[in-house]
Amino acid sequence: MNIRRWGITLFLCLAIFAGLSAFKVLEIKQAIAFGESFPEHSENVEIAISKTLQYTPSIKALGTIVAPQTLEIRNELPGNIANINFKSGDHVQAGQILIQLDTNEETAQLNAAQARVVLAKSIHRRTLNLHKNNSVSDEALDTAKAELAAQQAETKILENIIRKKNIRAPFSGIAGLHHFEVGQVLLDNTLITTLVGQQNYVWVDISVPQFYPALETGSQIQASSLANTPEENHASIPAVILARNTVIDINSRSRQYRARINSEDNAFTANATIELQVPINAARQLVAVPVTAIQHDQLGQYVYTLVKDDKQLGGFRAQRQQITVTAHQDGFALLSEGLTPDMQIAAAGAFKLHPGILVYSNVRPSQSTGSQESLLGGNESFDAGQP
């Protein structure tokens, strides 16, 4: 009797357990089916195509702008300022008088000297006529001739002093600042102003350490102005090497070069600093990708290459690829290892990816013409979009 009761109880327990198990299995299957009804998780990124760019290893160096015509104008003789004929920043012409010093005393002395020259000429002429008639000695003629020469020399000295007190511009150009006033006393060798000629080019002096290869005369390097705005900062300006110094600077162990930069609009100021890219090795071809494609972790730098998924229309699968970045140029990372040209990679938005994830382009077919140009500016195009 007890065995029968225990058997019935065991049977009921097994039946209840089997029923609950079947219900749970059915519930799990329904949950799985419900989950499978959703599309696979994917991410949208910008897609770029790797290409090759020419890269020349170089170093950055600072150069100094040198005006081909620049001069500090100073007075040779002291005196009082009688007239100022230019303003700070004026464009002056060659031969223009900039500052006139008081020459009243020298002018009076010159008038007296010229009168003495007239008298000396008259005496010399009469003495010469008398000498021809043997009325005076040779000594008297020599004395008259010497007196005339001495008076003429004194006249030239006074004319030269007056000329030096009229300070002129030796060439045409832009005058610098000055702070002089009429009546001011100038000592000798006082700086009047700095005159800079207005050529359509400037020179750049640059020093390069001696352990780098020497730059050849006539070779071209790139310069960029240290402007305040980012747009001007990245403007590349060609410069041509004109000459190099024959000796190495003993203090810096560098060789000095002089380059020429064309400047039609006179955009450069003398003694300003300019940045130059100096090549230190031969050019070579490297694979280039946008800098937005580069990712970092504890294992190094990598990108996600994109392989077309035939099961997903317009879809790609992300694959991690280790790379070695050699340099950066114009918004691109130049790689020495890891990629080959014409490979599709994830650019902007690559930080959202992981290996194997489904990837679509962020430009959908309904929003484009069906083809997207690569971010690297190549001619390659491809159809990409999430259906």
C-alpha cells in the first residue's frame, strides 16, 4: 500500500516537472525567436580608400626674413634740424631729402669762399699775363696758382659739408619710425630711420645642423608663415636655396643657408620669423589614410579595414589591422606598415567599431547618387548604404 502511494506521488512529481520544463523551453524558444526578429546591430561610419602619397622626411627649422635692400640711415655731422621732409612709414624716393640740418653758417662761409675764388682767379690770370711778358717771376705765378687751388678746395669742402647736412634716401623704399622735431639738436651718427626697399622677393636665412645632408643650391623647400590664423599658418610657400655659407658656425655646429621667396604683395616683414620644412632624406611613396581612421590602445595603433559582406546589402565587416604611422601630412597619416593602396577603411566614426561588427556607410543610397567618392580625393567610388 505504501509503495503504491509513493509511486503515485513520484509520478505526479515527474509529470509536474516535465510540464514546467516544457513550458520553460517553449518560453525560451519564443524569446530567441523574438530576438532574432530584430536586425543585427550595426554602426555607420565614413568610408575612405587608402592611397599613396609622396613623403619627404624633413625637419622644421626657423628662418629669418631678410630684406634685400635695408639700411639704417644715420647723420655723419652734428647740427640743428631745420626741416623734416618725411613721416614715419612714408614711401620715399631715391634722392629725396629726409632731414635738413641748419646750414646757414656753412652757406655764408661758402659765399665768402666763392668770392675768394673769384679774386684768386683774377690774380692768377693777371700774374699769368705778366709772366708771359717776363714781368714777374716764376715764384709769383706758382703762388697765384696755389692760392687759386686752395680757395677752390675750400669751396668744395664747404659744399660737401652742406651736402652731408641734407640727409637723403639712397634708394626708394618704406621709411621706418622716427621721433624728431624741427629745432632738435642731432649728435653725429644718430639713427634717423630704417629704410627698407620694396622688391618683389625676400631672402630667408636658415641654419641647419651639420649632421643633416647639405642642401643643394637651386633646390626647393617649403615655408609657412607663423600667422595667427590657422588658415594662414598652413599656407605653404615655396622657397629656393640661393647659397650656403662656406663654413660651419663653431657655436651651433650648423651651416647657414639663404633662400629666396617671391613676395609680390610685400607680405613679409624684415627680421620676422618664418617656419621652413627642410628635407633630410630622399622622397618615397607611403600609404596614406585620414587621421580620423587611426585608433589607439595598449597594443599600439590600428585601423579597421572593411570587407564587403555578401549577405548584407551594402554592408561591410570590420577587421582590425595593426599599422605603423611614420608621419602626418595635410590631414593624413602616412603608414610604413600595415596597409596597401586601394583598401577600404573606416574613417570618421571608427572608434565605435569592434572586430566583426556590421558596418554601413553614413551616406545612404536615398541621400546620394549611389556612389561615394573616397575621402582621400581619389577617383575610386563605390556603392554603399544601409537598405
